[in-house]
Amino acid sequence: MNRTQAEGRIRELRAAVRHHDYLYYVKDTPEVSDEVYDRLFHELTELEERFPDLRTPDSPTQRVAGTPLDRFPAVEHAAPLLSLDSSQDVGVLRRFDERLRKALGAAVSYVLEPKLDGASVELVYEQGMLVRASTRGDGRTGEGITENIRTIRTAPLRLRGDSTPPPSFLAVRGEVIMRAAAFERLNEGLLEQGKEPFANPRNAAAGSLRQLDPQVTAARPLDLYVYDVLEVEDEALTTQWMVLQALAHWGFPVNDLVHRAHTVDDVLAYHDELAAQRDDLAYEIDGVVVKLDDLAAREEVGETSRHPRWAFAFKFAPRKEVTRVLAIVPSVGRTGVVTPVAMLRPVELAGVTVSRASLHNREEVARKDIREGDRVRVQRAGDVIPQVVERLAEPGRRRARRFHMPDACPSCGTPLVERGPFTVCPNSFECPAQLAGRIQHFASRDALDIEGLGEETAKLLVGNGLVRQLPDLFDLQPDQLVTLEGFADKSAAKLVHGIQRASAVELHRLLLGLGIPEVGLAVANDLARHFRSIEAVRSATPEQLETVPGVGPKMSEQIAGFFRNARHAELIDRLLKKLTVRETPGVAIPVLDGIKIVLTGGLERLSRREAKALIESLGGRVTSTVSAETGYLVHGTNPGSKYGDAETLGVPMLSEVEFLDLLRSKGVGI
Ligand code: IVH
């Protein structure tokens, strides 16, 4: 085959592969078998290898072609990616509808779409070719993730334009999601590798998109739905319904549950219908987006600084499910607190399978009167650990006996002691369950950050007697590890290497990793910057500790008490022989120095954990109740009663976006 013949054949093959990709991934109606498809794809790959100069970026063989980046470039959006006003309150929906009717006269029509729970993105096409893709960022500027978007099979690298040529410029907005089954598989894999699983499919989608190496993103099962045209050249689109049709025509995946409506009652009916289907959908949705259909009318009503006035997210109530308590098992955490855990008949809840829920402490179990065998309602709100909300009465059923905390530690047999509502094993570092928890904490991301040392591995190390005390970690040899389940030569060598590398540690990471009561990321940072050496922290008196901003009398006693304990002292001495402790470098800009912040409602940009870590890294503190000392209340969607408390006390209130803007305005690079 000569070059000219190859060129022709390549063109044919690309068109065929693209067509079958579209049918398979977007329409879910494949026309040919996998073998036929593979043959076409291989022929194309081979021809492109023989004639590399004929390879083009829009070829279906070039989805995973980028090289790792150092950082994401900033990309300005074609039009702002606004966020939606939202509520789960019907009254708020009615007011939204009334306002529009007043502004526009009686006849309004809406397009209703499922509110997809993923990460918002912009995709830009020039002359029909995907040239740029970015995350939402602050709504005006996002991060350039073009190579990562290219790896998503449903994202067209080039627009379909059956008969008409595609527009010369097109910017669209959509949502990158991870389907529930794919999410579960991903998390299982992460857990096996000793990595932290994602809290929900939304975080998994957002986290996977923000990988500097497109190879990593390519291995993540992402999907896309497109729902908005931000800007288009030479196309007369007048309604959202037309927009959705045009998007589908160009080859974008458009959600098939979209609907048209005219009244609030229509919206309510659709909302109920979707809510009922929610558990059977392959992906997470968290409400209904109500959009004015007429695009000219949208212009007329305009937008506030944050939300368009023409759209509204009518959210679902938090996910609740009914299941049965199979057993109540006392579980010993890293601090020795014994928590009664309800083992549940597995149930799907907000995109994840829930099989256990914390019952907190013995008083909580007694108050809710939860016993083995009971039917209970469980809920997951945002990223929070599942909770048992209540027991459902089952008249006539014989119930099991009340749950009682054991007298001895289920892990080491030491008699348990009561501290307030909590039950505690006093055997600290010697108790295997606590030791495993402490190892996991010691190795966690913000502490020594030892890759591959998660919960499962920590338990294995302790259970097999390879680590009897924390410092033993640094004596581990690969040949000991290969005897453990799930370890091979390579993984064993990798873990040992990871542990050795972590032995050069910054002081604040060590302080955090020791698991001193009350010492989180912010306090560990403050202590490290103030005392500058582990010896100085260890020998500090409670009075000296209290001179550190943010350390109160109770905390200073706890810290000093931890270091005074003879067993801890011996352990730290041993540990220090294995470590090189480095001074903590001057931490970011402490723009929130000492400011107390209360979070309420569902955050969309950050998980609770991320928000807390961010605030603490900037010197602020997250507290749970609003008082006159609260610096800011940061509210997400469906804020709780704290919102009212803050209003009453006159505490400054910021939405999540406003809060992030405030930090940016102070020079924080987020
Ligand atoms: S339209 C200005 N439609 O919900 C209107 N958003 O703040 C722009 N979302 O981050 C949004 N499904 O990413 C729209 N069908 C849908 C959506 C949707 C999910 C997300 C969007 C945004 C959030 C609302």
C-alpha cells in the first residue's frame, strides 16, 4: 500500500471506528461484534504506525496520548460556568416559578433534567475538533485538563456532522461522572493497594480528572453527559430543548431522562418519578434541574452574581434506606475508644454499598435502643459516615437482648474503663487493635505519607506479629513481607522502600502521626513552628504549650500528659533512633490565623475533610457550634440550624464559593 492509498484507508477506518465508538459508548446500541471492531482498530493502529506523519490528534487511536504535566494550565472559560440556586423545599421552587411568571407573563415552559452528581467541565471545539477542556475552577477560570477529557470514550474528539458542517466554534458544558459499579470497582482496587478510597462517585470523578498523568485518568472509568451550550458560532438555537437536540446531533452524550414541563406540578411529578428511579440508575443524581426553555427569556431574567435566575436545582432529600442490623460489634479505634458498630445487611445508599454504621457509644445505642436483628433506617448525608437514624417498630416481633459493652477489650483482653459516655481500652500502644490503628494513622497522607500502608496492611503486620511496636516498622524486611497474604516481591520491596523514605520526616508530620490526643493538622503545625524540635515539644510544660496560639489549657494538659507517660517516652526514644526529623518549613500564609470557622450544609467544591484540612493548613480552626467567637459561617446547600444561629449572632456568612474567593483574594493558590 502506498501513502496515498494508506491515506484513503485511514480516513475510512477512522470514520468506521468513530461511528462504532459512538454507537457503543454513547448510544449503547453496538452494530458490530467486538472482534469486528478490534480488527478495524488494529488495522488503523498499524497503518498509523507505518505512516506516522498521517497520525492526527483527532484519531480514535489517540485518546491516551498525552505526557504527564507538571501542573495544569489556567484556562479561561468561553462564558462563566455559574452554579445553581438549590433547595429541597417545595416552597422555594414555587417562589422560583412565581418570580419567572411575573417577569415573563403567564406562559413559561421548562426543561427538566436530572442533576448529575459529578464534576462540571467545559469542552471547546474549533472547526469541529476538541481543542480544550477545563474544570469549572472558580467559574471563570478553570484548570486545563484537555488530555484527561480525551481519555473519556464518550467525549467526542471531533463533532459528528452528518450532513451540515459543524460550527466553527463551540463551547459546551457538561458533567463528568463515574457510574456506581465502576466506582465500587475502583474503590476496591484502591483499598487493595492500601490507598484511601474515594468517599463518593463525585469525588472519584473530580479526583480522577485532576490527575497530571493522563494515563492514570485513562485507567479510571469516567463518563460524560453534556447539557449546555456556552457559546456557539453561527447556529440559531432558541430553546434548551433545541440545544439538547443539537448536542446529541453533534455526537455528545445527552441524558435521556430529560423532559419538558409547564407547571410546578409537572416538576413535582418528575421529581417524584426520578426519586423513585434513583436507586436503579447506574449513576448518582441528587435532584432535578429546572431550566427555562426559551433562551431569549433567559436573557431577559438574567442572573445574580452567582446564579442564573432562569434555572433552579430542586434537590432530593438526603438518602435514607431501610435495612437490618445483623450484629452489633464493639470495635477498638486507634485512640482506644471502643465503638459499637452496627453490621448491616448491605444496602445501596447514595451510590455506595453500606454494610456498617457507627453507633457512636453505649449511651447512643441505649437512647436509640438498637439491638441485633432490628430493622433500622440508615442515612448518608454528603461525605459523612453512614448513620443509623432510627429503629423501625415491628410489632409482634421478638427482639434480641439489649446490647452491652464488653468488660474486656475485644482485641487484647484488658479490662475496659468508662470515660464519660465513652468506653476505652487503656492498653494504648500495646493493644493490637490500637496499634494497627496507630500504624495506619502514622502512615496516613498528612502524617508520614507511606504509600501502601493502609488499614488492611496495618492489620496484617500486627496480626502476624511483624510489628509489635511502632518503631518495628522501620526494621521490616522484604522477605518478611512476602510471607503475608497479598504481598509479592515487588510490593514488599516497594513498601519497605516507602517506609525508609518516610523516615526523613518533617516535625509537624511526626507530631500528627504520633496520634497525640487533640493534636490535628493545625495544632501539629503550630507546635512544630513554635518549638522547632521534637525535644523541645516533648519537654514543654503545660504553661509553655499554652503560649502557642490555639492551644488551650485542656489541650496543653493532654499533650504534656502524652509525653510524660513513661511508655510513650520509651517508644518515642526508640522511634527517634530510626528517624531524621526535619524542621517544618514556614507553612503557607496563615491567612486564617486563629479564626474559627463553622461549616454547614453540603459543600460542592470540597469534601468536608478537604475543607477542614485547607482551613487548618491556613492556620484556621473548624468548630462545630456557632458562637460570638465564630469568624465565619461557611454554608453549602441545605444549611442546617447553624445558619439561623449565625444570622441571630451576626456572624459573617459566606457561601462556599465566596469563601474560596476570599481565600484567593488573600493570595491562597486554590
Ligand atoms: S446547568 C447555570 N444542568 O450542578 C446553569 N447543571 O451548581 C448551569 N449539574 O456544578 C448548570 N447536572 O455541574 C446543569 N443537568 C444539569 C446538571 C448540572 C448537574 C451540576 C453543575 C453545577 C451544579 C449546580
